[in-house]
Amino acid sequence: MLKIDRCFISKMKDSKKDLAIVEAINNMAKILDLEVVAEGIESQGILKELLILGSTTGQDYFWNKPMNQDAFVKHLFQSKSIVR
């Protein structure tokens, strides 16, 4: 697994260098058959850009704020995406 640090993700829309780093990490992961996790996804726009670049896994406040185990389990079972 390769993680793309939030400092690159947060600046990739405004910085050609940061965008190039994100693209390079995605390409390297594809060649090495590794999963990529993008950190710092905080908007729909960033998510869309990452999906275009080939990132399919991410984390940060876009989905939810950090929570403890009990809160996570409660959230998980209240989610509409859970198959029961």
C-alpha cells in the first residue's frame, strides 16, 4: 500500500508539482500492483480529481470525522450502504 500525504492532495489543484507527484504515485502503484490511499480528501472536487487520476481509496473529513470504536459501530449500522 502507498499513501499519498495530505500536503500533496490539498495543493494539487493549485500546484502542478503536487499534481505531478500525485499522478506519479498513482502510476507507480499501478505498475507495482499496490493499493493507493489518498489522505486529506475534504471536498467533492478533490475526490473527483483523484478518481480521474485513478485513486479509488481515500480518507479524511469528506466522509466523517475521527470517532471512537463505539461511535464507529453505531455509524456503520446506521449507514444505508450496509447490506443486512
